[in-house]
Amino acid sequence: MSVNGAHKLASSKTEIKMVTYSDWEPWYAWHPVTTISGRKIWLNTVYRRYRMIFEIADDRGYDYGDEFDILKTIQTTQ
């Protein structure tokens, strides 16, 4: 891939048109998950929300977090 191709790919990632999230819901992490703060949690109750990013190949998936991660996301949106 050329440098110009990499630049186009990077610039297209910054042009996100819409990101939507569901509400945080409690979920039992029966397999290892990585929280949005980077911690690994397994065999414990965490919170998760569904994430949908449009305009970039329709990226969809789950975000995981504990109580502190939820508080951080609430503070950043206000």
C-alpha cells in the first residue's frame, strides 16, 4: 500500500457520520472481555452497551465496562 493509500484510509476513518450506543446493561462476562479503559475482566458481572458506527463499513460490536467506566462516559457526554 502506498503512502497516499494509507492517508486516504486514515482520513476516511476520521469522517464518521454517526455513532449510536445502546444503554448500559449488566452482563455476566463468561469469557474474557476488555473494558473501554483497557482492563481484562472474566467470570464477573460487567456492563455492556451495543455500539454502531456508520459510514465505516458499518462497524458494530459491544463495549464493556465497570461502574467507573460508565461514570466516565456520563461525564464526557455532559
